[in-house]
Amino acid sequence: MKLIHIVSTALMLFPLQVSAIDASELSSHIKLTISKTVRTTPSDTLGNIGLPFPYSVPCIRNGFQNMFYWDTYFTNLGLLIDGDFQQARNNIVDIAAMVSRFGYMPNATHRDLLNRSQPPYLALMLEDYYKATGDSDFLRQTLPAVEREYDFWMKERITPCGLNSYGHSATSEELVDFYNGLAHRVGENSSVAMSSEERQKKGAHLLAEAESGWDFNPRFERQCMDYCPVDLNSLLYAYESFMQRYGNDKKKWEKRANKRLKLMRELMTDQTTGVMYDYDYVNSRMSPVVSAASWWPIWLGISTNGSEVLLRCLEAPHGMYTCDPTKAKGIYQWDAPNGWSACQYAAYMALDRIGREDDAKRIAKKYVDSIVDIYNATGQLWEKYNVAEGSVNVKNEYPMPGEFMGWTAGVFQHAFKFLNIMK
């Protein structure tokens, strides 16, 4: 199987622009167009979960037509920058409603995706909204949902080492079906003779990896449930810090944050380079894979170290590799040469936080320039791109949806504004 799957039909399906547009014009186009990704489902249907307010989906048409959890955080970045506070608030309320109903925010608002969550971003979304609007009443009203979601991760996704992992809530039958249906995406042959227990175990690790949002990647060596991911634990530290700032019993939250900080620094940190890695608690070792997930602890205030190594290993001509390209293998889409909007954002935000402004501007500019060039070449925004070439010649596990406004648009708006502020 080829490692690189060419998006061969892209230029045929989507006509070239009559004339090239620049970043400012693309930003204006996004602001005018992103409302086309808003949907309403006021009550449950056969497949979709009902939500109280209109919600954002990734694609204008076709492709992904449900609200996806962590995608929505990055979409909200753009909505807040464009002044669409109402839709940003709608998305937060809808996620809080899902947490109230299920005890967690599912992967997406479809019944088939209820057996896992995704990386938790509700606290970050709420704080972004509060900082943009000053709406303290809404902040207070939503705090219970933030705490309830945090409790889910601490009760359902805690490991013996004290850090958190990804997991699932699937039945044995669902695990077998998930493995049989998804094995081809990681290069396995599901028709090989295998016991039901083996399929369940493999399916559990793959389903946990789907919960990570990085489905699929080489970070976890197909043993995702054995790992405490560095980005997940950074996000939960952000929840603890958020509740310390805005919640009740600040000492309780300070104690929890300090405990996580200590564990992450002890178990996840390479003492030579300062880079923080995913931690395999079953085998008491750090992951051997350098990935863009290591930007999360720098972005979210856990570490100030390791940026030199991450830039050296992951920076490409057109952005940030998802994983170290010298170790790339298989057909994983969360691997080199692919770049994803979330990883570009985490990288330039991390670099800016530790005072490396020139590096931050360079990464943000690579993203903005690449998205503009790709839009001019294809007439579309896409969910991921090739950061070595600045193209849509990507490593695919499924046909890449076009007209992908979602997080590509949201991070573009943020990066474009970031560059203008940094001038």
C-alpha cells in the first residue's frame, strides 16, 4: 500500500480561482461563508442527537455534518475573532447540554459516536468566550458543566500512575465491529484468523485512539489505552487551572493542578532535552515518537522547555509536521508529511508564550501562506495538508472532505489576526 495517497480528483472537482486572492481576502471570505456550516437539530432523530441551539459543523456540505468536539474549539477561535459571539456561545451551550445529558461530551453528535469522547476543550472555550465578552454570568452558569466533564475524565479515564488516558465505553460487540471496520486504516487485515478476545482488545485500543482525536497515529504504537497522552493531561491541567481561577474551593483545584504538574514533570519529561512525551504507564517508559502533542504543555503553561528540539524535529517548509518525519511509517494520517490546523495553532501559541515571538510568527505565517496557496490552487479549504510541499498531497485514511470550513477556517482567522497584532 502506498504511503502517500494523492487527492487526485481535487483539482477536477473544484475549479481554479479566476484570480488569486490574498490572506486578507480569504479571511473576509471565511467570515462571510462560515455561517453556512451552522445546523439545527432541536430534537433527537434516528441518528443525530438533538441540541438546544444551532451548532457548527466542519463542512459546508457533504463530509462531516455533525458537531465534533475538539474541532469546535478551533472553529470558535474564528467565530470570536469575527465577532460572532452568539454562535460561539451557542456551541458552548450545546456542548454543556451534552455533558449534562451524558456526563461527558461525545466524540460528535451522532449516536454511533457516543461510545467515546474527544480531547476536552470546554473549559478553554468558556474562558476564550469570557475574555472576549466579559460575560461573567454565562461563565458562572457553565461552570457546573466544566466540573462535571472533569469528573468524567477523573473517574472513567484515570490510570494507576495518577495521570489520565483515553478510553471508551463500548460493548464487546462494538469493539469487535470497530476493529473489523477500521483495521484497514492502520494497515491490518481483519480477515486474518483471530479470536473474539483479540479483536476486542485491538478494537479497544483503536477506539481509545479515536477518542484522542488523532485517529490514527504512531504515538501510541497501537496500544493507546496503555498511554497517558501529554496533550490530554495538559488539557486537564488547564481545567484545574481554570477552576482554580473561576471556581469554588480554589485550594482544592490548586492541589489537583500541582499534583498533575509534579507527575507530568516526573514521568513525561526527557531530562536531557526538556521535551514532554506521552507516557506508557504499563511499561514505565516515554513514547519514542516526537510529536506535535508536545507543544500542548508549553502552550498551556506546564513547561517552558523543549521548543528547540520540537522545531528541529517537526518544522517543515510549510508548517509543523504531526510526528517526526524521520520515523514516519504506515498509512497514519496523523503523521508526516501531514499537518493539521490544531497542531499549527498549538505550536505558535506555545512559542509565543515562552517569548519566542519570531519563531511563533514564522509558524503562523507558514500556515496562513499555505492555506491561501492551497485555496488558490483548489478553491477549497481542507481538513489537513502536506507541510513538506504546501499541497493537498496527503497521507489519507479516508477521502478527505473538501469545503472544510471548520478548524482550518478557525485557525486561519486566528493566525491571520495573530500576525497582524505581532507586526
